[in-house]
Amino acid sequence: MTGQRWYKSLRVLLALWLSIALLPLGLMAVLQTNRIAQDSEINANLALLSLTEQVAISEKSAVEQAFGAVRFLKTITPDLLDTPDLCAQIFSSFAQNSPSYNFVGFVPESGVMSCSSLGEVYDFERPFLLDEPGVAPVPPIVVDPAGQFSGGAVVIITEPLFDEGVFRGFVSVSVPHETLVPAVQADGTDGLIDVMTITYEGDIITSARGTDSVLLNRPADLDISLLQQRQTFEAISAAGERRTYAVIPVRGGPASIVGVWPLNAGDAMADNGLGQPAVFRILMWVCSLIVALLALHMLVLRHLTILCRAMDEFAATRSMSLHHDSHAAPNEIRALTDNFMRMGDDIVREEAGVENALRQKNILLKEVHHRVKNNLQMISSIMNMQMRQASSPETKSVLGRLQDRILSLALIHRDLHQSDTFGLVNVGTLITELVENAVDVVMPEGRGIDVTTDIDGLMVVTDQAVPLSLIAAEAITNAIKYTGATDDQTPWLKISLHREEDEGVFALSNSFHPGSAAGTTPERDSTGLGGTLINAFVTQLGGDVDITKNDTAYAMTIRFSVNDIVNDAPDY
């Protein structure tokens, strides 16, 4: 098979078109995965909020209950202002029945507290003055590290009391600080870094990790508005690290529980096994291509590969060893295979018929060459009989030369008859036989000649073999008849045939001496027919002849183009 471009492969084209076909599904997948990612982010945030609330549930409940207790006491305090003893008794009973509060009291505007769970009168030594009408000068929730009445750190919840729009004082409840600190694992293996309570003014009330952790983990630039609703947000901590903060507002109070989490804590909680959306889309595309290419291989490419190999084998050896699974192949592939097998069978039959016709033609042509050779030999025999009856030497000489030419043609047809490469003739063999026959037939009795041959086997077409053989026969005959030499030398004859690249070179040279017995007869006995025939045959051969002659030698060189042809089919 010839080389093919890789991008023309059926696999590559199918992958390309399938990718285009999957594009709408991919866009839908992008939208869907983005929606899933958004839902996962929401779920992650909800999970952080839920975990934060679970950790700080006791603190949140205690703070909410404290604000509820203050508001309850604030509703009954106006009726008890005129009876301090009864007020103190009720507040003391309330504190005893609520162990989570270590102090409950009402501080009037004068600063002298007589209604409290302590049962004693206490003077704060300063009046409470309103900075603005209707605004209390005391924060609603503060931390007292010393605990003026309890001796320990407490969280004080305070509500201003207004009676008919007139500020009358404060109702306060204090809760031990340690009861509001949530339990967080010391090593942070639960992922939670810290849980703190922050007021809407930005004051830190409690921290699960202590004062040092508060300084590091609180937001560096806190937007108070972020603390007033249940949500998560990302911010840079005071330590310079990006954190995720989960806000749980305290119902009824101006404070929120804030959980501090690592930045990727929500992603880990929202991991549903699908990985990142981009990875999921790529995996979906790759899986679709794998399934499509596998189906293409099983249904088409596998059968086409088998069929292609069978075609290559048939083209090389004209044999078919195709074992096709008709049950596994689709109908179209099976029909294509059946058509190929039927076509291959027809081709084999037709080629067998053509080869048989060619064999008969070759046999017939060889028979023709054989009969032509026999007819030429018969003509030579008739001419031989005629020469015996002729009385004139000139007649015998003419008939002898003609007989030599006819025998040369007979040798060519004999070689064509015996050749296995029909259409090509080994002209070197022919010239060798012509030299031997000429020496035996033409050489006069009693004369000696030194013959040197350097003849290579040269395969030429018949149209070149015939004129080249006739040229050689005519030239050899003339050379033998007219060769001469000095008295102290032996006459010599040199014949060569070689191939030089795309040319054939036939060369003949012989000794020549005008004063010799043989050398005095050419001009008198020659008719010039030999030279005329040689020139005619050279023209037919399509070559060039170069003749040189001096007082001692004669030389002829013929150059011609060798026409190569493809061997014909052998005889079967």
C-alpha cells in the first residue's frame, strides 16, 4: 500500500466529527456542571454553617437565653421599682432557679443598685447619662475579666429600661465566661480553626482558642454588616492568611457566632467524587471517543483491515486466503467482501485465459520461426545444388555469398525458436556462430588466418538482431576473403562486441597489405554489394559506422542504441 496522510485516517476523521457532534452536549454539560458547582458551593457553605453551629450550639443557646432572660426581667421591673425588697427577692429567686446566671440585677439611672440577686445595696458611684435621647450608654454585651461580683470572668448582658419613654436604668444578667466557650479539638483535626463570638461593634466576646488565637484568626478588615446575617465569606486574617468565616447570628442579640475555617474546607466537604468540573468534562469527552472508536474498530475497521490484507495478498500472489466471519461483520462489510471474492475469482479466470492465449501465441510464433528456419535451410540446400551444377566461377561466387546471407537469417530464426525470452535475441551467440561458419566455409584452402574474438552476450530485440547479424556476416565474409599481410606475417582478424551504457559497439579489424596475393584481388573481384548492404543494414539498425583504412589494416566500428524491453511471459 502507498503512504497515506495520517489526517485522512477514518479514526482521525471520526474523532473530529464526533467531537463536533458532542459539542452541544459539551455545552450542556458545562452549564450543568457549573450549576452543580454552584450547588456544591452552596452545600459546602451550608455544611460549614451547620458544623459551626453544632460546635457552638451551647454558647449560642446560652447567649440567646441570656438576652431572653434580660427582656423578661425588663418587662416586670417597672412594677417593682417602688418595692426594692420585693424586687431583690424576685431577682434572687430567679438567679437561684437559673444556675447559668451568677448575677441578675437592675441598676437605676442614679447608679445605686438595690434590686439584684445579691440582696444588698451597691453604689456604682456615677450616674448614667444618655449621650443621645433613647440610646443607652452601656453596650448590650461586654466581657468583664475581673467579675466584680463573682470574682471571675463573666459576660454581661444588658438592656436599657424605658418607662413611658423615660430612661430608668439597666437590667443586667451575667454569665460565667467559661460556660460560653465551645469545645474545639486542640489539634484542629476537625478542620475548624477557631470559634469566636463577635458583637456588631466588632468586639470579641469569646474564643475557643484563647486570646492569642483571636488576635491571629480574626479578620484584618472586618465589615460589620457581614455579621448580621447567616452566611460564609472569605477574608484575610490578622495573620495574613486567607480564611473562610461562617457566621451564625445570635437571635435576639447584637452578636454572632463566627467559625474560622481553612480556605478549601468547603471544597473538601462538597467533594462528591466527580472532581473538578473541567476534569469531568474532559473525562466524558474521552470516554465518548473511546466508545465510538471501539465501536468503529469492532464494526468496521477490523473487517476492513482483514479485507485490505486479502487484497494486498491477491495483488502480490493472485491467491485469496480470506477467512471472513460473516456472523460478526455488518451486512455492508459482508457484501463488500463477497463482491471482492467474486471479482478476484473473475480476474483469476480472465488472467488464466489471457495467459493461455499468450502461451498459444508464443508457441505459434516459435513454430513460425522454426518453419522459416527450415525453409531458409531448404533454400540454402537448393542453392548449394545449383552451385554444383554451375560452370562459371562468378556464378558460384554470387550464389555462395547469397547462401551465406540466407544461412545467417536461418541462424537468427533458430535462436528465436530456441529462446526462452521471446522477443530478445542473444546477438553475441549469433555472431560467434557466424565467425565459426565463415572460417569453415569462406576460408580458402591452404590459407591460415589468426582470428581473435572478444564477444559479450548482448540481448537485443529482433528488429536489431537481424540487421546486426547480417552486418556481421557480410563484414566477416569480406574480411576473411580480402585479408592480406606481408610474407613474414600471418593474416589476422579481430572481432569484438560490447555494451557501453546504453550503446552497443561492434568492431571488426583485419590485416591488409596491397602487395599480398589476397590483397591484390579486392578491387578487381569486388562488386561493391557488400559495402552497400552494410550501409543499408546500419541505417536499419539506427547506428553509426566509422571505417578507417591504411596500408596495413582495415577497421570498422558500429555504434547503436540498445533498446531494452520487458521480457514476455514464458511458455506454459
